[in-house]
Amino acid sequence: MSLDHLVYAAPDLDAAVADLERRLGVRAAPGGSHPGFGTRNRLIGLGGRSYLEIIGPDPAQGSPAFPRPFHLDVLAEPALVAWALAVDDIDAAVAGACGRGYDPGDPEAMARRTPSGDLLTWRLTPPRRAAYSGLVPFLIQWGDTRHPTDTGLPQVELAGLHAEHPEPDVVGRALAAVGATLDVRKGPRPRLEAVLRGRDGLVTLA
């Protein structure tokens, strides 16, 4: 298991991309739209097969039949809201987690087209089920298509990832159930924080 991607949700995707370009010195590459979910994304590589997903409402789709994921309908400003753990066999990973007392939810199939027209397919456990305000990752297994990091994304370095929670030991047990490793410190509220090394130094996203 390894970090697949971080999710940075923004009520205005274009504004968030411009802000990150100013802070990091790289411009996020177009990702694509998620049909039926009312969202679109842009991507920045974090090294290897890990990346930062900047996701926001897709004006071209209009309002979906259900709330957009990652609290996008109520989010007032950009926030690091979740992270995804890559697995080779998502059904086995879910069964193992359930056996250890944590249910990440049944895997769902998804797909999107890249700007070049390539179809990407994957299965993931529902991000809305990720416990402790997204501090526990959702699981993802990519299909027989290219991974987003295979498309030559602009790159920054992920210098650190940690979380805060009033009950770090409780969060730690859920993390262990899905096979995730994350430094969880005691804090007043749930908080996921990534430190990226941009062109001019370290940048914190939370």
C-alpha cells in the first residue's frame, strides 16, 4: 500500500489553481471532469505514483442530483480534505479492514476522460465513508489504464504529511485497520496537513 493522492477541495477550482501556482511555482495540469458528480480536477505530481488532486465544481455539468463530494457545496475556502491509499486488490483490502474492525465501505467503479481523450478507470471506497473527517484514507485500485502520474505532471516534492485529532489513538486504530501509516498528533480538531516543497520553499496545505 502507498499514498496515491491527496485531495485539495476548492469552491473555485480556477482560483485555487492560480493560488497554488503563485505559492508553489508550478501550474496544475488539467485532469478532467467526473460525469454525474458535478466536479472536475487538476493535478500536480508529488513524486513517484503520488499526486495532489485539486478538485472543484464543474460549471459545465450544472448541479448533480446529489451533493458533490468532499463538501464542495458548502466549502467556503480551499482545504486539504482527504487522502487516498493505493491497493492492488481493493476487495481483499476492504475485507481485511472489516476483519480488523473498520469498514471503509463497498468499492465503487468510476471513470473519466483525460483532456487528450484517454479513458481512466478505477475503483475506490466511498470517500464520504472515510472516518475522522478524512484522516483515515479511502482506498483506490486503478484499472488497466494509465495512472494519472504517467502523463507527465508538473512536479513538487511532498516534504511531509501529518494529522491532528483530539483522540489520536482512536484514529490510529482505524489507520492500522486499512494498513495506513500517518503521524497523528493530539490537537483541538481534526486536521490533515501536507508540506510541499515549492520553487521558493516550503508550502503548507491544510
